Amino acid sequence: MTVAEKLTLWLAQLRDTGRGVLIARSVIAAAGALAILLPATAPWDELDVVPMLAIPLLVATVVLPDSLAGVVFLLTVTIGWLVRAPAEITWQLVLTAIALVATHLATAFAAQLPSYVQVKRQALRRWLLPSALAAVTAPVIAIAAALVQGAHVPGSLLVTVGALLLATTAIWFTASQPPTPPAEP
């Protein structure tokens, strides 16, 4: 296949992209950009290599959500925060965590669909509850972990790990529920 044929095929696939896939990839781009920008605005000094690696990985994730680029993007932003960030919980950290969760969930949704598929609202509704639960539990667990850590409670690591396991189980359980049929008018 020549370069011109590949480009023609790619443009035809882009033209046939469904609205649900386009929304999912737009969420990946917006949430990923937020996850890159928020640590850069934080008062602590971010590693210069994080945006240099994260931006091309984000573009690759938007274009190919079923590739390894999404995981490497999430790890790059997370490790960049772990290396230089202070231990206290800040609003940048909470919003970055929510952005990473949104990026992860949108990438998981987009990765299972070919670009030309037409997604119905019922499929999007199935992802709404787990996504909302994940976005809400991320800051709640971070704040609870900060409170437990600040109280110098013995076994606080076990409490934090238990909270994360409980949240993961809740998200998994809601994601595995069959979708409810839409109400008839």
C-alpha cells in the first residue's frame, strides 16, 4: 500500500468516525492536557522531562487509544509528581488525579471501539456511573489519607490501602452491572 493510499484510507476513516468515539478521544485530549498543565502550575519544581515525554504520549494516546502510549502517559505524569512534589495534598494534586482518572477511563472506553463505530447512548450511560464514582472517590481517598497520615495513627498505610481496595472494588462492581434499559415515554 502506497503512502497516498494509506492517507486516503486514514482520511476516509476519520470522516466516518462516530460521535461517541470522537467524544471519548476529546475527553482523552482535554483531561490529558489538564493532567500535564496542572503540575506545571504547581509551586514545586516539576521535572522538565515530564512535559517533553507526556505531550507526544498524549497525542499517541488520542490517535491510538489501544496502544501502550496511554499507560506510559499515566505513568509519566504520576512518576513526575512522585519525584518532585511535596507530601501535602494540594488542589493541583486533586485535580491532576481526577484528570488522570478521566484520561484512563476515556482511553479504556475508546480502546475497545474501532474509530468508525456508531456508539449509542446506552453504551455511554454504562460508563457514566463508574466514571463518576472514580472521579469522586479519588479526592475523597486523598483527603482521607492526608487526615489519617496527619493524625499519626498506627497502621495508616493499611487504612489507605484498604480505602483504595474498597474504591477499586466499588468501581469494578458498578462497571460490571448490566445497563438499565431506558425508560419508555
